[in-house]
Amino acid sequence: MNALPDIASQASPDQPLPLDWVGMCGIALPVILAGQRQAARADAGVDLADGQARGIHMSRLYLALAALQQEELSPALLHRVLADFLASHSGLSRRASLALRLEALLERPALVSPLAGWKAYPLQLDACLDARGFHVELGLEIGYSSTCPCSAALARQLIQQRFATDFAGRTPDHAAVLAWMGSAQGIVATPHSQRSTARIRVRLAAGCTTLPVLELIEPLEAALGTALQTAVKRADEQAFALANGQNPMFCEDAARRLSRCLRTLPMLAGFRVRVEHAESLHAHDAVAESRWNWPGD
């Protein structure tokens, strides 16, 4: 039987020129994260350092991705896959990269009641291996509620004005004030809140042996104080209203809270934060960003 032709191994018919990245995007494959098998999309590639070569062997990259189906995602596993990319392209490539996009599906408890529900956190992993070494970046999104501090102050002023009008010329007793505060007549205004998104991107420290998804989500949600909920009873909804009232936030406040929290986490070598408040008052969004020890700064 005649050998099948390998066109990729032939010399390029054009003028020799190295390429920065060659590979495949949007590869569907299952991975294991937090003990669960999850659907992911992968971008896998290498550089083409040999400018004389016609192309790379994309099937070798595809087959190397099979290792991701066998064990929990970790920096060590990502490193092995990238090393396989380069070993299968010896003499052609010097740099390998892999991006994975998926959703971390985590069960989250209610604020007060014994209920719990599932939340999906969009997640992206980017790993690179070259002469400078190996590094992993992790990006995730966290949804939360943000009550506008300005709106809260304006609402309180209107309530004060209504109180002054309703009780003008008389000294109110405790029962009358209590009833007034629980009525629609008394609470004439409420501050506006909006569903907001924190987009976090971190670079893992060299000694990090796991992908710290939950170790990032839990302190960041605690720092915000108003993470979006899943299953709730009325007691949980009331607790959420209380949390919003106690945590009014401009986008600048949210960015600072997250930045301060991330600086305390030892598994990180740097980070970038972007918060987006989908305004309920305006037709545009409010945005703030913060970075620490980020490439290019």
C-alpha cells in the first residue's frame, strides 16, 4: 500500500515566514472540573517557528486534548498537554497555548433557609508554554446586585419629607410611627438596584497546584455581599434586601472591594478586574477597572 502524502511536512511554496499562532478554535470536548464532567470549547495551537515549513500537524494537537477527559483540570495537566503539543511539533514550534471556555456549575446555599440551587459561572482558562516558562490565567464572571448610594440617599430624604408632612404639628407615639413605617404611605421611595457583573482575570502563582475556582468565588462574593441567589423563600428575599441596603455600591466601590480581596489571595501572581453595573436608571452602563501586577502595566 502506498504511503499517504503528508503535505504539511513539505516546504512552503511561498517566501519563508514564521507564524505566531496556528491551530484550531472551538473544539468541543468534555473536561472534569470540581469533580463534574462539563462541556468545554477549546482553542489549541502552536507557533510555526520554522518559516520554511508548510504547516503544522493539527491532528496531533487534537489527539493530545484527549488527556483532558481523564482527570480533574489542574495546572499540571495543562502543562502536560502543552508539552505534548511541542513534543509532537519538534523542530517546528517553540510556543504552545491552550484556551478552555466552560461554565463552572456550583451548588450555592440560600441566605437563610435550608434551600440551595445551582449557579453557572462562566469560566475561561488560558495556558501557555514557551522558552520563558509555563503560566496559567483564569477568568470568571460573578453576578451580583448593586444598590446605588446616591439613589438610597435621595430615597431617605423623600421618606424624611413625608414623615415631616404626615406628623406635622403633633408628637407621634411609638405605635403610630411603627405603623407609618410599615405602610406604603410612609415608605414613599425606594433606591434603585441593578444586576451587575464582575469580570475577574487572574494569573496563577507558579506554585499553585489546583485551579482555585471555588477559592476565588467564595471570598469575592463575600467581599461584594450581594451575590445573586438561586432558590429562595421569603426569608431569603428579605435577607437579600437587607444585604442590598447595607451594601450600597457605585461601580468604583465594587472594583475596590474586589481588588482588596484579590490582593490577599496567595495563589495569585496578578489580576485584572472589570465591574459593569447595568444601570436601571440610565440606558448606559457604569464601568470600573482595577489591575495589579498585570502584564503590560
